[in-house]
Amino acid sequence: MSSRSPFTLRFPLILLALANLAALAIRLRPWTEIPNLPGSGTAGYDPVFCLVAYVGLLFWLGGNRNVKARKALLIADLFGFLAGLLLIAQVTLEMQPATQNAAIQIGLLCAAGVLCGIAGLFGARTTGSGISGMVSGVWSAMVSCLMACAAILAQINLNNPSPLSTDPWKQYEGLAIGNQSIQLLVNSLYMATGFLLIGPLVGGAVGLLFALMAQSKKD
């Protein structure tokens, strides 16, 4: 068997991360005004930095030539996609106030976490390593969080198809008087950052937990 097989979805995922980055960059124009957004601009900068980090991590983790490790990542791709569908549903509910249901949203998030854990379990079984289970959980979470980020950006554009203004500072000032457009933008940026930052940490934790549980039962 070739050392480069089975394949992984590394490059399609990198393209998805770059597409999210491009969509975010377009939405944040003019870039010179980003520092005027909440947190001295961190509301705008954080998701950008996260997506750049994702590109690097996907390229690095997906470059493993070990056949078993690549097979584990391929399995993680599948569970990450399924978890991503759940996160898209959660994002849709979150960004539609009329349909919000906290219990359902929490359930969707927990189910997505369980899927990342299962990815870790299969990763550990495939390679025989608990660390591989953690990596599979992280990879699965990254896949799902990129999908969630894309859904968030799509929701922003659906709700605000035209540019909000040429001056984000004026938009930010509008928060005080209930400017719904800027509230949606800022809240969406925070939501995207939350997924991108917390998702891999949760995925790695549950992936390692499921891997250790599987190994302890095996022993």
C-alpha cells in the first residue's frame, strides 16, 4: 500500500478555511476601520487569526504520511462532517430569534461533541494510540467548526445583503440605540470566534476521553 494512501480531505478543508477568510475579509471592509470595532478591533481580528491558524494546522496535521494516521483522519472527516451539520442547525436556530430553543441548541452542541469523541475513539482503534484519538477529535472538531463558521457568514449576508456602512465606528455607536445590523455583525463575529477557538479544544478533550475509555475496556 502506498505511504500516501488513504487520502484525506486536507486541501478541500484548507480551501474552505480560505473561503471563510475571504468572505470575512469582504464583510469587514474597510479594513482600516476594524480597530474601531468592539475590543479595539479584536471582534474583527480574532476570527481572522483563527482561520489563518486553521490553514496552518490543517496543512500540518493532514501531512502525516503514516497510513494508519491518515486513515484515522479520513474517519474523522466523516464524523466532522456529521457534527458540522448539527452545528449548522444550531447556528440557524441561534441566529433566528423567533425559532430559538435553548434545549435544542444545547442538545445539538452536545451531539456534535459526542461525534468528535467517536472520531477520537475510532482514531485510537485505528492507530492504537490515545494521542491519535485526541488528534482525530481535534481534526473532526475543526471540520465541523469550519462548516459552522461558513453558516454564520452566510447568515450575515442573508440578513444584511448590502454593506452596512463605510464606517464601522458609526455602526458600533449604533449599538447604544439598538442598531440591529451592527449587533448582528458583532454577535456573529463573536460566535464564529467561539466555535473556532473552543471547538478544537473540546474535540481534543472528548476525543482523548473516548480513546482512553476504549483502551481501558480493551485492557
